[in-house]
Amino acid sequence: MLLADLPDGSTARVAALHAGGTGMDAAVLQRLAELGFIPGEPVRVLRRGPGGREPIAVLVGQTLFALRLAEARCVAVE
């Protein structure tokens, strides 16, 4: 499952980062990893922007981030 697919309020753990069909490059994956999206790290989707789309407010560990939908599709969770 992808982080982008989690409903608001749900919690998961990061399984992996991948660009698979998102059009994102290695620099984006590196940035996500540097921000704390690493395997085993707990994540929680807090809420989505207008219309339930983007940005997606995500809590990683104790830090809040706003991700674009394409970035959230790079994070596999379990």
C-alpha cells in the first residue's frame, strides 16, 4: 500500500521508497529519506488539502510534513 492511499487518521510504518511510475527522480527519493521516511519509521496521515487531494499532512516520527500526492505515492507503507 502507498502512503497516498491511507485514509486520514490512519497510522502505518514506512516499508520502502520507490519512484515506480510517479515520474519522480532519485533526488526526490533521497530528500524523502533525509526527511525521515525510512523503513520502519511510523507515519500517520493527519489530513488532506481542499477536496481531499493535496497537500497531505503527514506526521513522521514527531515531525509534521506536507507532501504532494506524487511524493506520497513514492512511500510504500505496511
